[in-house]
Amino acid sequence: MEKVSEKNNEDKHLSSVKNALRILRSFSSDKTEKRVSELAAELGITKSTVSRLLITLSSEGFVKKNIETQKYSLGLSVLSLGGIVKKQLHLTKESRPALMKLVKETGESAHLSILEGTEVIYIEIIESPHLIRILTHVGKRNPAFCTSSGNVLLSYQKEELIEQIIKNGLHQYTSKTVTDPQQFRNKIKSVREQGYCISVEQVLTGVVSVAAPIRNDTGEVIATVSLAGPIQRMNEKYFPSYKSKVMQAAKEISEALGYYR
């Protein structure tokens, strides 16, 4: 009975989330304000449900209520998220030439990544022309602590985040994953000092990646450019060359975003 009850609660939560998103998406440039009764009729849900969801969305700044008209409209939190998406679109557009050049020069896959919480997210990928390559996709997430991109991004974060990751546990993905807390701290410090990271089979056996930081016009590290491929091709002999090319790509992207040392 407990499992059935838990399943029902989970279904209710998912339904609430879906309806909340439907409410947000119902607003348009033609209809910027709506009453509870309008939303209930349009979405086919009860007024009490709409009212409850609007109160929750309002508390987080996603909608706001006009006391005089009793109508709701989108809040500043939506604008904030839109700004983030707009920045990412600008970032991917400015990064693409350097990523394509990197793939052409090395024959390996190039990635553009950002940090979200304790994970890295790939927001742009230019695939290697080789038949044997590292399969991934835009939107894929990987743990930051054991990826080259993640290590670079973490090296510019506050110490509290590093300690939180350690507290959460350094999961061993391969036999070479760094799981010792002090060794992990030392690695992050080293990455910050050298300005790049080379990861050898840390998250996937047989995979090597090299990453460097991308800065915006204020000098803030906002993303990374990385190169990834099988260890058979990306072996230690070519590390200096890969490092140089990835750092050059990061420099070109940073300059395209307005950063100058």
C-alpha cells in the first residue's frame, strides 16, 4: 500500500509541475494578463488548482498579480531565465568558428560546456569526422569533479562548492577516477594555476579530454572549450599539441565575447 501511495503522490507532483508550466506557456505577447477563471477554462483544470499554482509561481517570482484588475502576468524570474538562454545562444554562436577550427586541426570532437550546480552541461558540440568517436549530445550532463571541463569550471568557483562536492561523495566511475578528497583539492588548485586540464579515463575508460576556460567581457570564466577522443588517438605524445590548440580556441572565443587580457 505504501508503494501505491508513493506512486500516487509522485504522479500528483508531476501533474502539478506540468500544469504550472502550462500556465506559464499560456501567456503571449497578445495576451499578457489573465484571470484565474480564464486560465482554468483555457487549460481545462479547476480554478482552485490554478489559484494554488499561481500562488506558488508568484512566491518564486514567475508570475505577478495586479491587485486592481485581479489579473496575473509573467514575473521577473521568467525574464531572468530568458536572459540566461539569450546569453547561451550568443555564446554558442561566437564559439562555433573556433570549435570547427579545433576539430579541423585535430580530428577530434570539440565541446562547449557550462557549469550547473555540480554538473557540466554540453551546450554545443562539433563532432569528429572519424567513425570511431566519443558519442555525446547537446544537453548531456556529466559530473564536474571527474571531467576536464568540470575541473576547469570548478577551479574558478568558491571553496564551499568544492567541499560540497566532496561531501556528496566522489564516485568512482573508472579505475582512474580521483576519489581521494585531498587529491581532488590539489588537482583543482593545479588546474587553476596552469589554466587548463587534461583528463585521462576519469569518467569513461578509454577516453581522454582536454579543456580550457572561456571568459566573458568582464573576465569571468563562464564556460569551457574541450577536446575529447579515444586514448588510442589522443595519447600522451600529443598532449602538448592538444593543450596548445584548446587554449588557443578558448582565447579566440573569449576575445569574440569581448575579453582582452
